Amino acid sequence: MAGLWVTTIGFVICLGIVGGTLVYFLRGALNSEDSTRIDQISETSISRGDSSPTDG
């Protein structure tokens, strides 16, 4: 029974390492600043609740 617990805990640790590595490299590859550079929304449209900056 103890062997099953050790196997389960080891598997969860391995999943955490793989998931952490995946997230680390995805955050490096996907530049989050591109969203503000490509789709610029002014501060006034955010405060009014508008979803698009070209409403008029």
C-alpha cells in the first residue's frame, strides 16, 4: 500500500515539473505585451465600458 502512495506522489510531482516547464516556456514564447501593442484601447473607453476603441 505504501508503494502505491509513493508512486502516486511521484507521479504528481512529475506532472508538476512537466506542467511548470510547459508554462515557463509558453510565457517566454507568448509575449503578453503584444496584446496591448496590437489592440490598443484608450483609458477613456475602458472607463466607459466600451469594448472597441472605434465606436465614435
